[in-house]
Amino acid sequence: MLATLSGLIPQNLAFPTGGMDLAFYVVALFMLVTAVCTVAVKNILQSAVFLIFSFVGTAILYLLLHAEFTALAQVMVYVGGVVIFVVFTILLTSRLGEDAFAVKIPRVFAAFALSIIFTLVMVKCLLPIEGLASNAVAAPEGYASLKAFALRLLGYGPDGFVIPFEVVSILLLMTLVCAITIARKGKEDEEK
């Protein structure tokens, strides 16, 4: 039975077992679960919290690709800016912030599980991982420097990103205007 199954799978296609590959699959699975939970939960505030976790997973993927500046920018801009702004908008414009979350898992158990997970992650990060440094991506000299990144981000050339940068800023401005419009309609309905 096993021999017939091994004939169906190509020999050059093997499941990667390196540390970086396994970390990628774990982080990718985490991101998929949190992304599905973002759109599946009924409470919009809980959806925003799952979105924060999904963005943190994206930052971890950037770290796995040795793009530390991009990971830091991901956390600062999206987690620290956009999603927190959305959470404040939700809390200020609706009545969701008045009631506490209905906790289905006992808080002591959740706190214990999170502390164990964070402890394991810290221990894993502090211990040297064999073969991790050998899988470093070979990039041209100065490719990931702050100056080169800034020139690519605000450049007009074929490798420049000034137009997507401006499109994202207009999108964020439109989101802010729409949130204010929705909040004002809600106040007008309450006054009637």
C-alpha cells in the first residue's frame, strides 16, 4: 500500500523539514486561521482583534525573510496605526465598548496557556538553531539598507513604489471620511 502511494508522489517533491520551512508553515497556518476568524466572527471588535493577530503573523513572515525594517513597519503602521484606529472608531461610534466581552474560556486558563506559549517562544529564540544561519538569503550589498529602501519606496522608476504609496494614503483618508460619515448618521438617527 505504501509502495503504491510513494509512486504517486514525485520524488523531487518532499515535505521540507528545515527549521525555516517549518516556521513558515506554522506562521502561515496561524495567519490563515486568524484571517478566517476575522471575517467569520459576528462581533466587529473581536474581528479587529483577529486582524491584529493576522498582521502580526505577516510581520513574523517578514522576519523569517530577513526583512527586519519591513516587519517593524508592518507592526508600527498596520497594528499600531490602522487597526488601533479602527478599534477606537468602533468603540467611539457604537455601543460595543460598554459591555465586556463574553469570556468562554476561563481567564486563568487563557493566561496560563499564553504564558507557556510565550515562554516556549522566548526559549526557542534564545537557543541557537542549527542550520538557521546557513539558510540566509543572499541579497546584493546595500539592498536592505534604509537608504536603498527609501529610494525604492519613493522612487518613480520601474522598481519605485511612490504610486502605490499614494494610493494607500488616499485609501486610508477615504476610510477615515467613511467612518466619520457612518458615525454622524448614527447620531442623527438617535436624535430623531
